Amino acid sequence: MSPVHPGEILKTLFMDALGIGVKQMAQDLDVTPKTVSALVNGHQGISIEMALRLSKAFGNSSDIWINLQRDYDLWKAREFVNLDKVRVITPRKKNAA
């Protein structure tokens, strides 16, 4: 099962719960409404900068936001990245002189 995009968590658990719209959230975070809209619609991920902004705005850890994004990105990558041609690298013995 796919993890939820962090933008959906922001919208559902924070914005909707507090009755905050995109424009107000943008003002509160000092970003453009376009940035917030892209995030809550899953078109943009949470950057380090955004994690810091969200952390301050909601009084939680920036690590929470970064970890949500990391988990989402890893899950997506595992679905689409083909690793069939990647070789396992093993230590090589040095030639004795």
C-alpha cells in the first residue's frame, strides 16, 4: 500500500482540521499560494526549507516532515526504478607485489 503524500497529510490533518485554506496557509508560511497548492495536490514534495517552515508553523519537528517525504519518495522509487542491471560491488583483492 502506497504511503500518503505529505501534502495530503498537511491538508487533511492540519489545514482542514484547523479550517485553513491555501491562501491563508501560504501567508502563514511566507510562500506563494501556488507553492502550497502544488504541495497539497501532490505535485511538489516537501523541501528542507518547507519542512522548517511547517515545523515552526505547527510546533513540531522538521524531521517529521522530511521523514514523511523520504518514505514517500523511497516507496515511489522502488516501484519505478529498474535495478536489474545494477551490479553488486565487492571489495577487490590487491595484487601482491
